[in-house]
Amino acid sequence: MKKGVIWILLTCLMVTSLVLASCSSTAKTSTSITSVTNTTTTPSPIATTATTPTSTTSTAAVTTTATTTATGNWWDSLGTPSYGGTITLSQANNLSGWDDANPIGGQQTIQNLWEDSLVCDNWTQDPSVFSYQLAFRPNNYEVGDVASDWEFSAPLVITMHLNQNVYWQNIAPVNGRQFVANDVVFYYDRIYGLGMGYTKPISTTTNTMIQALVSVVASDKYTVNFTFQGVSQETIAETMFGPMGGTQEAPEVFAAYTSPSNPIITNWHNEVGAGPFILTDWVDNAALTAVANPTYWGHDERHPQNKLPYISGIKLLIIANQSTALAAVRTGKIDAIDGLTLMQSQQMKTTNPAMVQLTYPGGPYTIDPKNDVKPFSDIRVRQAMQMAINLPLIASTYYSGTASPYPSTMTSMFMTGWTYPYTAWPASLKATYDFNVAGSKALLTAAGYPNGFNTTIVASNTADLTLLQIVQSEFAAVGITMSITTMDTAALNTMLHNHANDQIAFNTTLGYTFPPLKGFQHWQTGTQYDWTDVNDPAWNSLMAQALAAPTLTQTQALVYQANQYMASQQWEESLPTPSNFAVCEPWLKGYNAQTFSISGGNGILAVGFYCSRFWIDQNLKQSLGYGS
């Protein structure tokens, strides 16, 4: 049934596009897709209101209820938190490493379970103002975690003051001692080769945004000074703050379990942090189990009298196949899942009407041609490709009105203050993005391709291939015959990062929802992320200026200018920006599709922070026929 609905919709879109295009078009193309098996392997976000079943009285034992008082705060409507129960989540990728210095191993995606960060999201922030549903966390929406507060004590110096009630987990060899400033110094010295016997970075994938870190010094037991050079304050903020902002590891662990010849933690049994959960079990490629840290120092910021975490434990299942994960959600074996399409969300609503449905901003698919090879080196060809795509029709029909029809530039249209909104574009620029078959054909003719051309596109076999086939059909209407080749995601990423693709890639490069300065690298000459092979001195100059701008206002102005410049160059073709969908069981309280809480583009980077604050309504869960 699902396949039939998709193809009916696809057919309608194709027919409509072709009718709008031209009855005289003679270009033909096949919608067949070649699969490659590679042995190497500006609308606002939709406000969410959810209706859930009312809890009924149960004769089962009731867990201890946290205390609360009427405060008149926005979170009062969420109910009274209670203790107990287990949250079960899933992720597609296996874990193969257990050290912050080895992020390729995947451990960094969930280390926040047992390692606290210097800073964190603001749990008391009203989601109607800022919802944390984007990967980007502006500095003004982050607050202290292990650090109580911070300031720029000099233009390129951050001074952090630590909470004095933070303690490591009561596990050997750390044994529950107090967390102090020298612990922070050790972490950065080790990772980035700044001192304490570490003369070079121990990580082979050191964040390029922090390479300007000069020193980390403890001025007293609870104060740490970070000194940078040659970068902007926004660069520093993007490095220091957010879900990846300085998870902390205990020095004693490395003294006990590493050596100069083997400097990396490789055994999960040796993980000790100051976080809310203690890792108790790991089965390779199957499941991770963690239990509540009984001596955790944290309290609920909404209900300061309540110790965290609320839940007794958390289980993370490794499920590579999304269909399998969705089946687990339907049967109550997983408590929440995000990254769903509109159709998947609608199917879940039909099969599980009690599920809480959530909508949050997504990012667009993109058509990424190689800008250094013909015909794509000619901007007229790239403009013709964009004008062949009917964005409003796709948004209203394929996405059923849940997508923005406007094209994207580098930063997401939802990143207020950091984007170039379509409403601000001049009419002349909008015209090069408008659906215009005659105009597209005229540009192709002017560029020397009056009959169009043949090309190929590579795509992940997990990408939205139905959407890609719609684009394939619309290209055909202007004479561009595009064949589609699919491969597994790992193989595609390897190909792109090695610049081994020879024509076009189907990806999600525009509408970047991560910290904006990191977005520049996708078109920075010579980086692995510049698979469109853009080599533009003006762009490289804008990036250098933005990274070094002395004030936030200047940085934002340069990012705005970069978005303007990118829009004019049209290095890639933008598709509509869809909404993403998440669902959770009605008994999971506190979840609002916050990015990195149960998944995310780089993993569940804030899983410990959020899952220590989420709670389970066990009465409701039992009344619906599920155990605790």
C-alpha cells in the first residue's frame, strides 16, 4: 500500500511538472535506479500540541513521587515528575571506541551519559522562545553545568568558574572525589597537546575550530582560563558551548588504564565520569545499559529540590534498520524516535494513535554538481537546473504542505540572525530560482547545450529516492537526462570525502542547522567536505574574515554576506525544506524533539543531560498495558 501511494503521488507530480513544462518536450529518461554495492564500505517551526491519554488509577506499586510546588512557570502543565522506570532508545551506528580522543569509534555520541559537560542547554528555557530543536545552540541559550558561569575576561580569554558541588562517580580509581579546575586543564591538555606531559594532540580528528586554543590554566581550585588566538568570539563560543562543549574525563582513569604505547581507553569497563548515569553493560552491536548514578550531584532546574536523574536507568539498542526501530516503537519496546518522514509519522498516527506526535525543523535535500567540470562549471547550467525544479509544487504536493517552498543557502532559514531570508532576496535573484521551464531551456542554449545533456547522480540507498526521481523527471523536461546510482551511506561518504564523484551527488548540504561558522567548510577549497569542488577566493576570504571577526555583530554580518554570495553563485540546487517528525510514547515526559536528546546528526550528544531530566509516568504506562 505504501509503495502504491508513493507512486501515485510521484506520477501526479511528474505529470503536473511535464504539463507545466511543455507538451513539445522530446527529452526522455528512465526512472530506473542503478544500485552499487561497494565492499568498502521561512516559516516558523510548527508549534507542537499533543493529546495523550489520561492516567488511570492502578493497583500496582507506585514509585516515589518527586516533590513540586505551584510556581506559575510554563512547565507546570507538564505535571509532577516521578522517579523510576527505564528509558529505551535506539541508534543505527555501533560503538567501537571508548575514548573522547577517538570520536571515529562512536563513543562520543553517547559519552554524555556518564560524562558531564562544562555547559548545557537551559532546561528552564520556554520552548516557545527557543526550543533546542536545531543543532545550533546560540551562546545566549546555554547555561552552566559543571561550570557555574563564565565570561570573556579579555577579548580572547574565557574565564570559567566551576560549581563547587560536583563530584566524580564513586568508582575506582577516582572514588567520588570532588571535581576541580585541574581536571578541566588535564582534559584539554591531553586532547590538544597543551601540557601535563602531552606535547601533541592525542586525537587524530581534533576539532579544527579549537586549534587556536593556546592554553588552559587553573587560576585557583574552581577557576579555569582558556586563552585563544586569531579567532573570533563566535568561533570560541561554537567551540566551547553546546552539546559537545567539553565533556570531562577523569585523570586517574588515564593514569591507571593507558600508557605511552597505548594512550587510548579501549575498554568500556574503565569509563568513569561525573555524569548522571553509570555504564554497566555493553554487548557489541546490540545494546548498552546504564543505571542511575546514586551520588550524582545534579538537581532539576525546574524543581530544584529534586535530585537527578528521575529514571532508574537507560538502555540504548543498536538497530541499523529504521523499519526495525519503528516496529520496536509501535510495540512499546522503544520510547521515542525522531527523523521520521511525513508518511512515517502519518502511519504511526494510524497504528498508534496514543503516540505523541512532534514536528521540528528539517533540512533540505540538495543537488550537488561538481563545479570544476563541464557543464556544471558554467553558472548558467546550474541556474537552469534550479529553474527546472518546481519547489512550490513539491512542497505542496509531495510534502503535503509541511515543507517550505523557498530555496536555502548555507545556514538554515530557522536560524534567526544567521541566515539570508528569502523574503529579503531581490527579484532578480529570486528569478534564477523560480520554476521556469522556458527560462531554463534558454539558459542551457546560451551555455551551449540547446538539446540538454546526459549526466549521473550518486545517492545513498537510504535517501529519499522518490524525491530524487521527481527531480529526475523535471530535469528531463528541459533536456537533462540524469541517471541515478545508489550505494550504501558509508561508501558514498567515502567517495565524497575523497572527491571521487565525477558528476552530481544527492545530499543535504544547504540549510545547515549546526553552528554557522562550521558550515563554511563545505565550500572551502581543499577540504574533504567540499565535494562540489568549489574553488572561490571570495568565499575563502569571507570564511577567514568570519572566523577572525572581533565581535558577534561583525561575525553575523559576514555570515549574512556569505549567504548572499552563495545564493548568487548557486553552487548547488536547493530542494524544499521539509519538517521533520518525531514520536514518543505518552508516558515519556519532558521530550519535545530536542536535537541530541534521543538522536542527532552526530549522535545523542546530550543524552545524559536530557534523559536525566525526562521522567516516566509509570501509572499511565501500566494503564496502557505496558510494564515499567
